[in-house]
Amino acid sequence: MTNHENKLITEIEALKLDFETTTNKLIKDVRRQDKIMARSDKRQQLEYDELQNKLEEVKNLQKEIEDTQKEVVFTMGAIGESRSKETGNHVKRVAQYSKILALHYGLDERESEMLKQASPMHDIGKVAIPDSVLNKPGRFNEEERKVMDTHAQLGYDMLKMSDRPLLKMAATVAYEHHEKWNGKGYPNKLKGEEIHIYGRITALADVFDALGSSRVYKEAWDDERIFKMFKEERGEHFDPTLIDIFFDNLEEFLAVRDSLKDIN
Amino acid sequence: MENLIIEETKYTPQIEMNAKEGNIKIVGKSYPENTFEFYEPVMKWLEVYFNGNAKKQTILNLEIIYFNSSSSKLFFDLFDLLEEFNSKNLIMINWTYDEENESALEAGEDFKEDFENLTINLIVK
């Protein structure tokens, strides 16, 4: 009886020891696991913070690039204009008019904004026109007119090599902003929708602003005269759809003109 | 005994286990999709090595610049295994970390704390 009892106790003792070893190991494992998890959480936090910082940096850099691009493009446009003694505000107004036309025509916000940035470059080719022609007071003779008209081709040649979407767009604008809906424009006598919408829009925006501004060789036209001319040129010089958009949203154009007046 | 060489990948470190020289090197990042599967040959190799093929002294050079949590667990397991053979073998572990790599340093400190019987040197790069 005593022996039997002793044997059981021995077994239980062994079990107790085994249990202790096992539980100790389990405790050690759980502690280790907790530590790994805590370290991992901390690491994850650091990683995510760093990721966000880097992302913010990239975003800022991207904005910097975009802003620089905008400024360069705008300055290029202003250079083109300054060569022909026009004001910086002309460029700004053409930009705004172009965006309004683009949006109402149905281009999306991104493309319209791009056109706003690209349209000021329409006359960049003028930098290559000799001063004697460019700033001649009074009317051009036939030879001078020919030289002057090359500015569309020249502008296109300057910009066409670029792979940047904005400069590509500007190349199109420079090339086609003197084409006319009726096919009597230059340099390629394109007709109707053969003329890219960017060219058609900038043509209208540029002419509207040029007519309303005074130049060395001419007085500013009053609105009545401009509107009459636009109606006559609907489907001749200009895309009829764009002329309709212009008159349907006239107050928007006039508001831009008012906010960007030339200071003389 | 054959050496074990595993080339570095984007997610896994370079592994060189040289039985003749008693040299083991694990260098690089460690965040494989299945960590335990990836290190299985390493663990097996060590078992075979320490069961009758070990050199008088074995040196482990570990330089893990990035690791996921299951890799941490794996290293604990690896050190468990080393500890098991530590009494009969001379084992030295060099845990190298970059000065700016706080996670790697902390991991090294954890190993030192948990494995008092192992010789673990923390070496700043």
C-alpha cells in the first residue's frame, strides 16, 4: 500500500517538474513574442512616419517642378509679347480667356488649365522676327508681312522637339493660332476642325484681347465694334461654336478683362 | 559537409555557410513572404553542422539591415539552437548594425539580454 502510494507521488512529482519546465518555456516564449511585437510596432511607426515624410517631400518637389514649369512657360510667353511691345497683362488675359473657352467647349479641368498655361506662348516665334519688322509703326508691306507671318512656324519649330505635354500643346498653339476656320489663315491654310481646338481657342482669345487694347499703331476698339466683327467672322475667321460660347458667357470674359486691366 | 550559399534577393539576405572554415554569414534584408520556409535550409544545415561536423570555433557574422517580425522570431529560434550547442562548441556571434539603424541595435540588445550564455558582440558599422 505504501509502495503504491509512493509510486504515484513520484509520478506526480515528475509531472510537476515537467509542467514547470513546460510552463517556464511557455512564459519565456510569450515574453519573447510580446517583445517582438512591441519592437515591430515601434518599427512600423517609424517606417510609416518616414514614408509619409518622404511622400510629402516628393509632393513638394513635384509642386516645385510644376510651378517652375508654369513660370518658365509664362515668362517665355511674356518674352514673346515684350518683343512686340505688348504688355504682360495681354498674356495673362489670353490665358484666362483660353481657359474659359476650353471649359465651356467641353475640355476637362486639367486640359483647360494646361491650355491656360500654354496659350500665352502663342507668339513665342516673334523672338526670331527682326526688330525692324516687328516694331515697325504703320502697315507692313508685302515682304514685311511675309516675314512677320513666319512667327507661327518659328514658334512651332522652337517647341516641337519637346516631349513635355505642356510644351507640345504650346507648339500646337503657336503653330495654329493664325489659322482661320474658313481656310484663309496661315501658315497651312487649315480649315474648320483641321485646326486643333487649342489653336482655334487661342486665336479667338488673342484677337479679342488685341482688338480691345490700344497699340502704337491703333486705338483700342470699342466693344460694339468688336462684337459686330465677331458676329461677322463667325464661321469665317472663328469657329462658330466658340463664337457662340463667347457671346453666351460674355460676362465671364468682361470680368477677366476688368480684373486684368493694362496700367498705362 | 556541403557549404550552403543562398544569393541575396530583394527580400532576403545573402547567406554563406562554410563548414570547413566554421564561418557563417547572413547579410542584407530579411522580409520574405514565408520566413520560416526560407530559413528552413539554414536551420537544417546548422543542426547537421553542430551534430558532428562543427569546427573548433564557429563564427557567425550577422548584418541584417531590415527585418520583419517573423524574421525577429526566426533569429530567436536560431539563437535557441546555438545555445543548445554552445556548451560543446566555441561559438561567437558578431551582430553588426549601422549607427543610424536603431531597430537593428535594439534587436542585438534583445538577443544579448535573452541569451546570456552566448557570446554576442554588437558591432557598430
